[in-house]
Amino acid sequence: MSSEDREAQEDELLALASIYDGDEFRKAESVQGGETRIYLDLPQNFKIFVSGNSNECLQNSGFEYTICFLPPLVLNFELPPDYPSSSPPSFTLSGKWLS
């Protein structure tokens, strides 16, 4: 890892920590990277349709629900040793409600 890459990585992580609060961004302990939580603002009367097999189906073998909250999406990223000079960061997007 070059000292320029290391300095650029530290600058980016410091910038993210200063922009986002502790609920939205956390720097990783063991690697260069971190975790960002993305909270969704849902409109009133937001509906989801869940399809599946059941005796209590509302339409086309599924259920319709009105929800007011979804857990946040979580974006984990890791900065490789030669980032940003050569390699891009690696990302993983997950959420309890995503398949």
C-alpha cells in the first residue's frame, strides 16, 4: 500500500464520518472500509404485495399490507490496499427485507 493510497483512504473515511452521524456510518475496525445504513422514508399508505400460497389470499395468491417502516438497507464497503490508485472498493448491499 502506497502512502498516497493510505492517506486518500483515511481522508475519505474521515469525510464520511464527518458528513454522517453514528447511526448512518461506522468505520470498520479491522479493515479499511465501513458500513453505511440507508433509512427509507415511506409515503403514507405505502402498500406492499406479498405473493405466495395461502388460503387467505387477497388477490392472485398473495397478501397486500400497508406499512409505515422498513428496516434500513446496509451498504458495507472495503477499500483494497491499492485503492484509489488502481482498484475500486468492494460493496455489499443487504437488507432484512431484500432477497
